Amino acid sequence: MNSNIAIVTIGQAPRKDMADDILQLKKAGLHVTEFGVLDLLSSSEIATLAPSIQDLDVLVTLLANGKQVKLSKKKLLPFIQKRINDLTEHTWILFMCTGDFTNALVGKNLLLPDRLLTHLVYGIHADLKLGLIGPEPEQLVSIADKWHKAKFDFTYAASSPYHYNEQHLLGKAKKLQQQGADILILDCMGYSTTMKNAIKKELSIPIMVPREAVFSILTTIN
């Protein structure tokens, strides 16, 4: 019997921007169901999860209406853990966020992209200089902490996949390449293979898209 997979976004499900990728997982024979951490919360409740000026760990995601929202990781953590606790009957729970949650969330069947990706990149080569692109400038501190712990040197730029502009993303990618990046990582589950393909012809370094990498791993452990 194929694995029963829960895909959990920190926003609201279903994620329309991931529909094609989810369909491919289903065509590969996986039994996939989407869940959102914010699904059961009202607009006013979601508003209380917005980051304060003091928040150094900011998360970015989508609501069902397509609107981008910023959330405080600290405030959201209890809601994430509760969602995970409610899904323990699934074979795997794939948490759809590349933020650093390795020591913040628990679950034997929990798959964390930050853990998968840092180990994957380390396995490719331990001395790579990374070019990292995340959604927002204020995410630099949390992204830096994650990759510093993995012992990588990197440069960072911001270009949101939720306000996607090909030329803006390409400009940021070219700048990181000029700064000596050996590989470009679009460090958010919101970036797609389509976005990667739109800019890769203009670059001479490889590009990694977490959603693409994690979904590929997911099909191998089915």
C-alpha cells in the first residue's frame, strides 16, 4: 500500500500555486492530502500572529485568497505543533516551510525541509558558497542562522515568489552569482520549477528549488 501523506502549509490549504506539483505526486501514486496551519483561524486571529518590530524570525506564506501574509514564527509555533499532532495517523507529514524548525517541532513521521535541504547541500559539497534568495529582506537573520549552523558561507537577496517578477528575481540571482556564489538556492517552498526555468538560462551556476527537491525525496520514500 502506498504511503498516506499529509502536506502541511503554514498558510491556508489548498495552495493553488502548488497545485501542479501536488498533482504530479498523486500521479506518482502517493495518497496526498493538504492541510493549512491557518485553515481554522479567522482573519482577526491570523492578524494577531503578525510579527512585531522585535521579531527576528519572520515567516511568509499565502492565504487561500492569494494574499501574502507575514507571520511571527514564535507566535505560530503552537498552532503548527497542534496541526502536526492532529495528523499522526499519516505515514508522513511534510511540513511545507524551509525555515529552521529542526529543534522546534516534534513528530516521528515529520519531514522538515530545512533538515533535508541542509544535509542534501552538504552531501553535494561541504565547501560550496551559497547564493540564497528568500521572500523578504527581514528574513536574512533567520536564514543566516540556519545556514551558518550548517557551516556554509553565503550571500543573500530577497525576491518574493508571492509577488513574482521574473526580471526582479533574475536581477537578484545575477548579483549573487557575481558575488561568487557556486549554487543558487531559492530558499522558500513558494518558489517553483517554472520560476527556476525562467532564469536558469541567464545564469552559469546551478539552481536548487526546495519544493522540487523535497517532493523528489518524498516519492523515493513512498
